[in-house]
Amino acid sequence: MANILIVEDSKSAAAAHAYSLWEFGHTVTFAYSAKEAVEAFQGTRHEVVLLDFDLPDGTGLEVFRALRQVDPGVSVVMVTGKGSERVAGQILKEGAREYLTKCPELWAVLPEVVHRVLQERQLKRQLSENTQALKLAHNAIRQKAAELAEVNARLQQEIQAHAVTAAALREARGG
């Protein structure tokens, strides 16, 4: 399954989040501050980061920006106890995959959200691979088309030469 980093200053909340993810076979790493989050992320690549917005030494947005320095494609699910449309808009605009408000049912929703984020990552990876394969195929086709154009030009020259030769032979034979 996936390697998930939970960044949460509340150890009990982090444990609750982790328990719901362990049930689905995910591996979980914990960080309880902004500094620990960046260090943990630099040490091990995580497919998904569950990131609390309010941390003792910074904001989730600051951590998100630092994580993107390490991996521009990082998949972050921002989790906050203080829902704010302005904050949610800013975070989503900057590239977070999801924005969740802490509630008693959050543990039940997390596995589905993580699954959706992982599917999105997989689809993006497949799209990137397919796009690369199409570019390679397109370049190969362009190269073959250029080669065929050269062969066609040579054949046209040979046809022209044969036509001139045939005309000269007809003329030499008397028409």
C-alpha cells in the first residue's frame, strides 16, 4: 500500500488518523512539528502527506511549500481544526489535493480520501508515461516520414530520368 506521513501536533489525533489507515495496509510515519515534517519527508518519500494546518512552529502552508521544494508533485491533504474558506482556497490554489476539517468522523473518511489521492497520483503517473510514449512514437513517425519523403524524392528523380531516357529512345527510333 502507501507510505503516508501524518503531520499533527496532537499525538492522540495522529494515532487516530494512523489507526484508520493501518487498517487498509498503509505504512504511517509521524511528525509532530513543521521541522520534523520536513526532516521526515526529506528522509523518506511519502505518497501522501496528511498535514495539520496549525503546528507549534509554523503553518501547514509553510510546510507544504517546503515539501514542494523537495518534491514538486507531493500529494498533500490539509487537515485543520479551524475551517476557513480563505485558507482552504489558498491551500487548494497552491496545489493541495484535499482540504478536510477535523471532526469526530474524520478517521472514517481518511481511508477513502487517501485512496482517491493515490488513484489520482497513479493516473497522473500513467498519463505522464503515456504522454512520453506518444512523444517518442510521434518523433519516430516524423523521422520515418522524413525518410519516406527522401525515398519518394529519389524515386521521382529516377522516374523523371527514365521518362527522359524513354523519350530520347523513342525519338532516336524515329518517333
